[in-house]
Amino acid sequence: MTSEAGVSLRSVASGAGVAGPARIGRRLVQGNALPVLTVVAALVVIWYAGAVWLNAPWAYDQAGRAGVELGPVDLVAATWSQDRPRLPAPHQVGAELWRTTMEVAPTSRRSLVYHAWITLSATAVGFGLGALLGVVLAASIVLNRAMDASVMPWVIASQTIPILAIAPMIIVVLASLGVTGLMPKAVISMYLSFFPVAVGMVKGLRSPEPMLMDQMRTWNASTSQTFWKLRWPAAVPYLFASLKVGVAASLVGAIIGELPTGAVAGLGARMLSGSYFGQTVQIWSALVMAAILAACLVGAVGLVERLTKRAMGVVA
Amino acid sequence: MAVIEARGLGLTFQTGDGPVHALTDVNLAIEKGDFVTFIGPSGCGKTTFLRVAADLEQPTAGTITVNGMSPDEARRNRAYGYVFQAAGLFPWRSIERNIRLPLEIMGYGRDEARERTTRVLELVELTGFEKKYPWQLSGGMQQRASIARALAFDADILLMDEPFGALDEIVRDKLNEQLLALWARTGKTIGFVTHSIPEAVYLSTRIVVMSPRPGRVTDVIESPLPQERPLHIRESHDFLEIAARVRDGLRAGIGDDI
């Protein structure tokens, strides 16, 4: 009697124990989680392996000077814990990120949150200006044939100039006009972000089918009515696609704007000072911070896109 | 006075492969209250004729008047409603707001626009679908909404370019019946393009048979069918006789081309 009860209890317990993970496992396989986690895990493994490979010469050198023989385990330990590794290991970057965001006040110069905020504010201003410029350019190109012929080549030419070449000039010119601080960085950010918006919106504003344009004509709609009631709403999907590219480009622009200025704050300044002093962990943590920032910005645009589409009744 | 009158009308498109004669020497008068159907194979110019009347194409020869005016003036006076092959509803507007679109453009007041929208939705039997978006409606319902939109403002002429071409036969029969009822109720002049012989014969007071290369009118048939037309009229002797004449006209026009 007792033993039977014990057996049945045990079977129930083990049954429950199997069912739980099995269900989670099934959900992992069915959803996106498993492939995503696999890719992340693969990247982390490759990163760690790369750290061993790139940092090994230094580790051997150090060991040779100290007259110590390095075993495989020692080697791995040595390559993952250097002060100035060629490629810091993920956990080193993670620790640096934690230290510079969580353990110092966000207003401190040593806080990555502070530097990210400096870069973000220039990005936001640059993105706003760039998006506006892109939309205005696209509208004038679509509505005016002379603009199409005269402006579009310049828009394209502007992007063939390496930004690294033109950024210092923008800063010098603006500084001579007395504009310093956030604005020069925002201008460079704008320079990079207006282009995808302009190109995307030209396509978007031209996207209504000829039939719909004919329809507006049969109603004797004015150019501005056709623009606001047909071209503009038809361009909304293109607008958000190009804003996503534009916001990422804005961030790159703001960071680049911080490099040649001798800026003391911002993610770009953080990367630059890191490279002066060989602080690779600092560079990488600034890079990761920039990537997180970019992901957040693109995500925010995506959120606005979803809300806009829902308000328009076009549920994707 | 004819509502639409064409004299020696011609339209030649210049293309890379040389000129294409879409219309040559079309003489036609459409009277008030007529239901005129244009039928013919692709390339016969039936759609082009409608587009010229709507000022969407410019003729290269002859003259055409709409309500006694040039097509351009007629369009500016909003003399006609045009229904295209596809419903052409704006996906970001509800059905109600789609129908209100031409009214907004023409500057109708909010109350009047609402009243007209309600009325035309009733006319095409779409009451209750005001808040739906186009993708929530079937193809036939979308096309009905499109017709409602063309009826919403006071145009005496309705130009319809194969409006039911993409719909299945059962839906098409029903819409044909509804269209006749609507025509009887509103007294509009309708120009209707199709390549279905039964559709042409069932709907029209006059059938204009056209042929391609060059696009031209080969026959104009006055229908002896009564205005009251139940669907089964299509088995009647008169109906079959007209259908045969249309078919002969089409065959003669095409010649050995096919």
C-alpha cells in the first residue's frame, strides 16, 4: 500500500518534471526564440574564440618574459582577462558597461549614460532636421520637374563625399560662424540622415498607381489636394522604412561629428580617448552602447510606425 | 442636345514601334438617359474613347463635346463620375471616408457629405459597412463602394470602364441587375465598357461594337429590349438575336487577325 503510493507519487512527480521543460522546449522550437538564441550563442562563441586568437601573442609574450610555460587553460584565462586586449572578451565589455552605467552617477563624466545622452541629443536634433529636409526635398522633387532635374543629382553627389572628409570642414566652417557645441554634430548627423529619407520619400510620393492619379483628376482635385489626400498617405510606409535607415545614419553622423572636434563628451569622444590610451575595453563598451542606442532608436521608429498604421486602419 | 457627341474623333499614340491608331473617325452621339455599352476586343479603343470623354487622354483628330463643353471644361465642372476597372479605394480610408473623398475635394460641407454618403451607400446596398476598411470587403462590395463614390456628387454622366471585369459571373449578374435598377432610379446617362456580350446586351439601350487596328466603330445597335429587364430576359428571342448581331459584328471587325 505504502510502496504503491510511493511509486505513483514518484511517477506523477517525474511526469510533471518532464512536462514542464518539454512544453518550454516546444515553444522554443515553434517560436523565433530558438533560432535567435542560437545565433546569439554562436556570435558569443565566435567572439570568445576571436579573443583567444587575437590576444594569444601578447599572452605568450608575457609568459615568455616571465619564463612561464602556458598550458591551454592558462592561455584562455590569460587572453580573456588582459587590461588592454586587442579584442576584449564579452564579459569584460559587459563588466565595463555595468561599471560605467550602474556604478557611477549618470551625470558623471565617467558615466557612459552621460556620454550616450550627449550623443543622443545631437542625434535627435540631427535626425529631426534631416527627416524634415529629406521630406521637403522629396516633395519639391516630386511636385516640380525642374527640381527633379536640378536637385536630385546634388542629393546623390552629396553622399559620394566621404563623411570623414567633410565632417571637419563642417565643424571648422560652423565654428568660424560662432556655432559650436551640439549644432555642428547635429548638422553632420542631418547630412547623413536626410538622404535615405529624401530617396525613400521620392519613391513613396510617386507610389500611387496611375489609376488613382487619374481618379483624382476626374474629380478635378488640385495639386495640393492630390498631395495631401493621395501621395502623402501612400508614402507613409516608405517614410517609416527610410526613417529607420535615417535614424541609424543620424547616430553614426553624431558619433563621427564627435571624432574630429576634440570633443570631451559623447560616445565618439569616448571611442577616441579610448584609442589614444589603448583602452580597448572602453572603445568596445562605447561601441556596444552605440549599438544599443541605435536599436532603441530604430525600435522607437518602429513603434511609431505601428501606431500610425493602426490609426490609418492599415493593419499589417 | 446629345450629352456626349463625337465627330471624326481620332487618337494616335506615338510609340517607339511607330504610331498606334487607338481611335479613328469615331462619330457618335449619346443622348440623355442612354445606357450605351462599348464592346470589342482589346485594342479596339473602347476604353480610350471613355478616357477621351473624361479628359484623361487628348484626341489628335476631330472633336468631342460633353454636356456641350470640351472634355476639359466638363471635367472641371465635375460633369461625370468615372468608375475604373479596379475599385481604386484608398486602403487607409474607411468605406464611408472613401466615398466622402470626392466630396471633400469638391468642397461639400460636412453635414451634406454625410447625408450624401448615407444615401449612395443605401443605393448600392452597402448600408452598415460605413466603418469597414476596403480590405474587409469582398471584390464585388468594393466595386459597389466605388460606384457609390462616383454617384456621391451630382454628375449626370456615369462612365464605367469594365467595372465588373474582375468579378465572378454570379456576382457580376447581381451587380448588373443592381446597376439597371440604379440607372432606372437616377436617370443618369451611362457609358459602359465591357468585353462580355451578354453583359452588353443585358444592360444597354445602345451597343457600340468596335474593332481594333485601327480602333473604330463598326456597328451601333439599338436594343429593342424593354426597360424592365429581369435576368431571364437573357433567354428571350430578342436578346439572343441582338447577341448574335453583336457577335457577328465583332467577328467581322476582327477579320482574320485571330
